[in-house]
Amino acid sequence: MAVLLDLTPLRSAPAYRRLWLGLSVSNLGTQFTVTAVGLQVYAITGSTFSVGVLGICALVPLVLLGLYGGALVDQYDRRRVAIVASVGLWVVSGLLALQAWLHLDSVGLLYVLVALQSAGFAVNNPARSAIIPRLVEAELLPAANVLQTVSWNIAFVVGPLLGAFMVAGGNFGLAYTVDVVLFTAALWALLRLPDLPPAETTTGEPGKRGLASVFEGLRYLATRPNVRMTFVVDLTAMILAMPRVLLPAVGVLWLGGGAATTGELSAAFAVGAVLAGLLSGSLVRVRRQGRVIAGSIVVFGLAVAAFGLVLLLTGRTSPGGVLVPSLLVCFVLLAVAGGADAVSAVFRQTILQAATPDEMRGRLQGVFIVVVAGGPRLGDLVLGSAAERFGEAWAALAGGLLCVAVLVTVVAVQRRFWDYDARNPQP
């Protein structure tokens, strides 16, 4: 049985291949902009808090518009929705480049542009995800989603490094301009797609529009336990055990090295996700996908708990230099956590795509965007509060173990999810 990344979707579906290539290139440019805008705000203000406000500017439109963006995807031709949203994003990238070349140095303007960009993503991302099941066969959805995950995580690792290199010396306009150029690859891929009109409803009646469409999607989700569980288990992991918020303190107080150590530990998640994708050849053929998701989240929780245990054994000593052995162990554990999270994400997305009727896919992809964006932010609040009271090591250890306990409980209650069969996808 093949072990390495399954490339069948790229070989068998030319439209998907073009979309994947276009998105892979544009994802790299997006990371250039994410890196550059944070560095530019800091260069203007000298304030870490001001950089943090960027996260709020990006999160709020994504959460508020994610559900409505998914409804638009179900109401109109998905190709056209994606093209319109992508053109909007391309224009925003151009405005970011323009303000940088003109040296406007306006933090308020940057906040507005980041919010507009996030609003565009709230429509664009559900459209892209809902398009994929129209382009590949159902049995190839796991492999197609692995390819998406691998390309995104490669961009997440490489993009910030190249972006930081380009803006060295304050040349922010270069990073934004390269993003504009690379984003044309996504536009090209979308323009080459066939028309993808909305699917007929199962009742034969016209689909609802506006907020009524959003509520219709939420009512559908409330009555579909397997699809609903894909969100429940993800929120369990992200809220209880995502250790991202702990890493800055870990770099200073536990392992030494400060920002460099924090960056290395953050990159470990993406490194693990890429490795998991590259070695996913046999995994994409499994039938019991609910069990794979549950197992992956258990591994995620145990890896985070082990990360906390290593910190406890190392001690909070504020070392003057990097404690290399502990850092290496922590890097491996967080890479395992990142790989497990990536496997879970692939199969959660696959169940969402395969078990949901086409007429509902856009709206549920909108819910997916909200959960993916909001879950880790809630996790930052939960683990950050726990770390403030008990310390970073105990927060990670307890959070990881609690994640496993809650996951086992909810899966035991919802046995249908454990028995989910990819050959007979039931929502």
C-alpha cells in the first residue's frame, strides 16, 4: 500500500489541478502580506498591542460574515462568487501595496484594509472549499484535502521567512506587490473553471435567501449528528488544548531563546502537518473516518500534555541561553500535535463535503470557517487564563488531558460518528 502523498486528484482532475496550483501560489503571497502588515504596524507604532489589534480586525469580519458568505455560495454560481471575492481581495492587496509605496504610515488605514481582506476571505474560502467536491470524485476527497493542507502549511512555513526577508529595511511595498502578482494565479485558476451553478434543492422548491438561508443551514446542522460532530470535536481540541498562546512565555521563562524559540515552536505545528500530509498515502483510503478523527485528536491532546510535562521537568528558570535538549523534545511533540491536527482537519473537511448535500455545502463551509477562526481564539483565552493562574506547563498538561477526556466522552455519546463509513456517508 502506498505511503507517500496521493497525487491522484492532480492527475485525474485537470480543473482541480489548476485550482490547487493557483491556490498554492496565492497562499504563499498571502503569508507575505500577513508577515508584512504585522511588521509594518510595529514599525509605525512600536507597540505589540497595536499588532495584536490586527488579529481582532481580521477575526471579527471573518466570524460575522462567514455564515452569510457560505449562504451566498449556495445561492449563486460558485465560480462567479469565488471570482468576485478574489477580485476584491486582489484590489485590497493592491491598496496595501499602494499605501506602502506612498509611505502613508497610517495604522488606521491598515486596520481597515485587513478587515476588508478578512471579509473577502469570509466569502472566498467557503466558495473554494465547496467547489472541490464538484471537481473530484467522492473517493478522492481525502487525497484532495490532504493536498490542500500540505500546500497551505508549506506556505505557512516558507511565507513568513521570505516575507520577513523582503521587508528587511522597511521595504513593505515589495512584499505586498509580490502578493498582488502571485494572487493572479488564483484568479487564473478560477477563470479556467467551468460554470458551477447552485444545485437544485432536494425538495424541488427555490432555496431561501439572505438570513433565512443562513438559519436554514444552521437548522440543517442541528439535525445532522455526524456533520455536527466534526465541529464539536474540533472545538474540543482547539478550546481546551491549543497551546499557541503559551509559546511566547515558554521561549522566555522555560526554554530560553525568547522570540526565536517561540518562532521555532510555532513552526513545529506546520512542519508536522506537512510531514503528515507527505506520508498520508495509505491513510486517505480508510473507511472509518470518524475513528481516524477521534484517534487524531487523542494524539493531539496527549502530545500537548506531554509538552506540558516536559516543561514541568525542565523547570521555570528563565534561562539565559536555549535549553537545546528540552527544545528539541518540545519541537517534536508539537510537530506530532500539528500532524495529528492536520489529519483531523482533512477528514473533518471530507465528511463535511461528502455527507452534506451540494445545496448546503456553502453554508456549512461558512460554519467551518467560523469554527476554524474562532476556536483557536477561544483556546487562547482558556489556556492563557489557566497559564496566568497555574503556569504554562500545568496549563498545557491539564488542557491536553482534558481534551482527551472530553473527546472520549462526546464520541461515546455519539456512536454514529465512531461508526461513520466513507462508503456510505451519512450526515
